[in-house]
Amino acid sequence: MVGRFPIVLALVALAFSQSAPQKPVEPKAEPPQPASATDPQQRIQVQVNEVIVPVTVTDEKGRFVSNLDAKDFRIFDEGKEQTIEYFNRERSQPVVVGFLIDISNANRIQWKRFQEASQELVLNLLPGDPKFSGYLVTYGNEAELAVDTTSDSGPMVEKLAKVKPGGGAALFDAIYLACQKRHVLNGEPFDPRRVLIIIGDGHDNASKKSLNEVLEIAQRNLVTIYGMSTVSYGFTSEGDQNLIRLAQETGGRVEYPLQGLYSDISGYLSTPSDDGNYAIQVGTGGYTAEVSGGIFRAVAHIAGEVTTQYILRYIPSVDAKADGKAYRNIRVAVGLQNVKIRARKGYYPQSLPASGGS
């Protein structure tokens, strides 16, 4: 498994190489404005009502557009344009990643490959640098904090090697646990920012919490959610809409590594078989290569996006008497055509708990 790690790094590097070249930030004659702040000491000096909005911009081919400046962005809160107080486009900014792994019966068939993919993601996003931290939550019939927040990938890799799938899926409880029941680092959710990566099919049949409840909790905690769907070969899952909604509402996206693997192969689905009507027979080297390649491309895409986002922050003009439960809509615009923008759709305007606790 570890031998595939250089492959993932190469895939991430390829994704960056296809994006537009990085433009240097032009010096300004006037004193530096908050939107240009780059001093690490300034990153945690934020007001309690400040909103952080990680933004991903891709072109029509899905390649990252990485050369934009603060002036290229506009952000609207409930339709009213806001002043961007902080802007950063540096790669590999501090982040704390929650890895949520579905160990239900639904993932038994391809478990080994997704087990390896989970380990690759951990190794990729926790390279040993203290500014990158993460934690591991597994969920079957119950959600469990398997490894609390740490910069050391070792305990998570070891834990993932030992877990086995079985039982139901308490996805929503896992999201609640990730947002509420683990050690919080000083500076969250601004520096480091918060990300969840769900590896599963999105179904839930064992949680005490509901989708709407945990989506609100994630939005209140300013979390960005990504999904790596374990659904394969043209099948569908009732839980897919759960993954899509969690990702779209928080500014992330869902990868489908085992869908459409054979779409470019002549004879795809043309010859019925007990193996599933595939163009490449199950058990062959070609089959293994296709499945592994799809999964590790998804690993590279998620890891690449997490480390290549623009970070915008603003202080919303919110009525001090407004109800803290009142959801507010966000829209981010970029002065370019033929690009796709991914950012959180909204937030709840209330103070976050003090960082550094549990």
C-alpha cells in the first residue's frame, strides 16, 4: 500500500501542472490591506463573527485555476456585497482533516481497496508537518473516534489496517462526533481550517441524529465536506443524495472512483456475465488496474483540492439582534467566464466555542 504513495503525489503534481501559472502578488504603494495579509501571526487574529470561505475555482476541463487575486473575487451575504478582509492563495495552508470511514457491510466487496485509499489519503494529507493535523472516525452500527486529533499519520494508518467492515452505518452520528467530540486545535476554524472527508456510500440506517441536524452542525462549525463514494459500476445508492447535499452545502464535492471505469473500452456492458457484465473480467490484472487507478485518482483529486483552495474571510454586516439560528446565504463570484466555483452556500451567524478545547 505504501508503495503507491509516490503515485498519488505524482497525480497531485500533474493536476497542479495543468492549472494556470501562478501570478506573483503585485506590491502596492499604500500600507498593506487586510485582504493581502500573509503574516502567519495575523491568521488567528480574527473576530468571533468573522466568516471563513474556502473557494475552489476550476476551468471547463476541471483543472485548478490558481492565479487569481483578491480583486478577482466578490462575495455576497444575503445578496449584499461584503468587504473581503483576508485573502490567501498559498498552497498547503494549515488544515485539520477528519477522515470518516464507513465500515458497514455495504463496503465489504471493495473493502481492501478503500482501506488502502483511506491510508493513502491520511499519508498524503498528514505528511509530518505540524501545520497539518487530522483525526479518524469509523462508523458502523455506531460512530467511534478511533484516533483523536494529531499530526502523526502513524496511529491512523495502523488503526485502518485493523478495522473490518460489518453492521449498519451511522454516518450522521459520525459527522456529529467529528464536529463536537474531538480535541480542537488553537486557531480553528480559521487557521487551521476544517475539512471532513467521508469514504462511504452515504447511506445511514443507524444514527440518532438526522441529516438536517448534522448539516447545520457542520455549517455552524465552518466545515467543508468531501466525499469519496464507494458505490460502483453503474449502481446507485439512496445515500448518494446525502453525500451530494453535505458536499454542495459546505463547499466540497463528491468523487466516484468506481463509476465509469470502462466507459472508454469497446464492448463495455455488451457481454453478460456473472461477474457483473464488465468489459474487463473480475479477477484479471486489467480489472485490478482499472479499479486501483480509479480509486487513487480520486485520492489525488481530493488531496489536491484540499491543498489548493483560495481562502476568503469577511465580517458580515449582521443585525446584532438577529436570531442566531437564522441561516444566511453566501454567493461567491469570480470575474472570469467558463469557470466553476465551489464554496459554502451559507452559515449561521453566531459565535463559535473557544478554540483549544474538546
